[in-house]
Amino acid sequence: QAQLVESGGGLVQSGGSLRLSCVASGSIFSIYNMAWYRQAPGKQRELVASLTSGGSTTYADSVKGRFTISRDNAKNTVYLQMNSLKPEDTAVYYCNAHKTFQKAYWGQGTQVTVSS
């Protein structure tokens, strides 16, 4: 079993920055792919950014150039640096760990609110 615990959410003005952190317990971190998803009220959960165990990254078009996903294997932590935040980035952000043919894990979510 593994657990993912997010932190770093909050209220920020448009144009501001936040860094989300996700600490993974258990032995999965170094071999699992990690990702950040978000879900805004009334909308489906969407992929924001992903980072494979090999270091490859993908980003949603809406966040390219503004968000950066990274990981620190020594700390079992994945980060999402969010710059130039916009009101449309307001959502609950979820950390995800996944690997083909293996169970996926989710964190409890952290709220990000961007005021205009």
C-alpha cells in the first residue's frame, strides 16, 4: 500500500505563484509515474502534468509554459510549480501515482483558488 499527501494549496491573486507538493509513502515512488490532476466545480477531472519514472514530462496545453512538474526521489516527493496563475486554474488539485497493470493511487486533494 501507498499513500499520497498533497500540500501547498491556497488562495493567490491572478499572476501569482504556488508550489504544490505530494509526498508518497511506501515503496512505489521511484518506480511509479507521477501526475497532477485538477477538478474544477462542475467539471471533469483533467490531467495537468505528468512525469514518468524515467523523467519524461507532459503538460496540458492550458498550463504549458506556466507550470512545471518535478520530483525528488530522495524525498519521495513530486512538485508542481505553478506560475502566472489565472482564475481558470482554480480547482482541487490531486496527486496521482500510476504504473501500467498496477493499482493507481490518489491523494486527498488540495484546493487552489486564484482571485481576479
